[in-house]
Amino acid sequence: MNTNRIIKVLLTAVDNGSLTRAGEILGYTQSNLTQMTKSFENEIGFPLLIKTKRGVEPTEEMKLLIPSMRAILTQEERFYQEIDSIRGIHRGRIRIGTFVSTSTSWLPQLLSFFQANYPDVVFEVVESGQDEMFNGIRDGSLDIALMSRPEQDTIDFIPILEDPMMVVFSDRHDLSSFDYVPVEELAKYPMVLTYQSYDRDVRRIFDEAGFEPEVKYYFKDDFAVLSTVQYGLGISVLPELIIEKFPGSYDSRMLEPEAYRTLGIGIRSIKDAGPLARFVIDYIKKNIK
């Protein structure tokens, strides 16, 4: 049995919660997948998947194996990328995590370049928050992430852009009288924020200022935050990169003292990165402003 092939089947089933969906993605029938899975489980001596009402989930034994399984597929992908690189060909698959802001501001330029020049490169884009991207880089489910500088130094990070953090409020709000909004003013108003696990840069501003904000609503989506702010239901702090992409009935100001988030590229190890990941990183470093 081709071990790498069955590993790909198992991980695809786990990632999608369904053997049927894995078959659709990889081009196998349900009976083929069931036979392959059972045969592999018999070979190693314990079950790997559990059927639930929602589909399939990994057993506790498989959970222990998942990091190694992902590493095997990553090394296989890197092997073929190295071959293509030697032959002067850029092809392969890269899994990239992004914020909403980097999806709307950076990805269109990146994807357009590769579609025009390297159509055999396939991007799997996963929009998520800071914690999910960090964990995805660590466990190998993501190759790179367009993220903020992580608090932990257990992955490599390549800075690209200093993005100002802005106070955002409805266009009829009292804060419009300020040229720069003193950070202590934020304690006077109810706030609409993204979840801390999604965006830790906002949380850092309040921690450094030494107060706990009164948060009225939490969202995962920056655009949902801006929509709510427009209706006067609270104020927010958001990166300038997202504000530029969402025109509407709101106003914004820099903070006093000024605050920034460092956006860049997260990767497990730049030293061990495959040629395709290095190629994508090099393009971003040279072309994303």
C-alpha cells in the first residue's frame, strides 16, 4: 500500500470531517476509501477514524500521529518542488493562512501574479485569526501565514509592513473633535471588537494602557465590526489596512500614543522551507507595500 496516499486520504477526511468529501476531493469512491482505511488500520493494529453523527473524527491514537503525518506529506511535496525547481519549473500546492485584511489587500496581487506566470501553483487559502494561524504553522496544516508578529518566538516571522491601529467611530461621534485620540478616552465608550484570539494587537493596546475596555459586542469579522460601528453601537480599534477596504459612514483617527501592528509572513522554519514557499515569500517581500 502507498503509505503517503492513505495518509493524504486520512488527513483530508479529518480536515473535512467526512470520508465522502475526501473521496470527492481526491477522486476516490466511498468503497475504495473504506477499503484503504480498513486495510491500513489492520496493518498498524489500531483504528484511526471514528464515525459520528457529524461525519468522521480522528481517534486518540491518530491525534498523536497527525503532526508526523502532515510532516510526511510536507516533505513529499517539498521533494517534488525541489525537482521542479532544478528543472526551472514552479508548480505545487501551498497552504496559506490570512486575516481578512491581508486577504483583501495582499492576496489579489499575489494570486494574480501566480495565475498569470505560474498557473500550476495551487493556493489553498484559509481565512482565520492570529491564534489559528499560529497553531496551523506549528502543526503543519499551513505552510505560511500572512499574520501579525506572534507573541511566541517558536516560529519564524518575516516583517513586511507596519500597519497603524486606528480608532473608528460613527461620523456623528464626539471623538471626531480629536486630531489624535488619547488612548484613555477609549475607556469612556462601549466598544465593538474582534475576539482576542482573532486579533491580539488590539488587546495589547489596552494592556499597555492599563485598563479593561467595556466591550458590548465581539465579532470574528473586521467588516462586521465596521458595520456595527456605523450604526453608533460602539467604537472600535482596527488596523488601517482593513479600513481602507470598507468605505462607509464612519470616521477614524490615530491613537495617542500611536500604535501599530507588524504584519508579515509566519513560517515554521525559513531555513527548512521548500522552494515554492521560498519563492512565494520572496515575491511578497519584493512586491507587497
